[in-house]
Amino acid sequence: MDLLKKAREFQKRSMSNMSTSDRVSASREAKSLVLSINEIYKKSKDPYLMDIMKLITEKKRKIDKRLKGRLSVI
């Protein structure tokens, strides 16, 4: 499956030294990967697919957290 290959490649990609636009595109790519894998998962119920989606989602959350920045209390 080409989709699983893309997911593994995304998961192995280093997220350090990324610009803001790189983070935005990586976040969008992660979202599209998860949604695509989810469509396959709905039919097959393969636990391996669920594990891949969890790993990608975890990485996406880290990217999103970095994009939003820290809240500062005045």
C-alpha cells in the first residue's frame, strides 16, 4: 500500500529546524493521512492501521502545539 508507505515516511521525518510554513504543511499532510487511513480502517478494522493513526496523530499534536505557541498570562 502506497498510503502506508507515506505514513511511515511521515513518521520517520525529522521535525526539528522547520519553518512555520513547513509545520503548517506537515500538519495538513498528517491530517490527510489519518483521514485516508481511517477510511480503510472502517472497512477492515485492522489494529495495525489504528496504531499507525495514533502515531501520526501524536506527531500532529506536537506540531500543532508548536504552531499555537505558549499562552502567556499577564
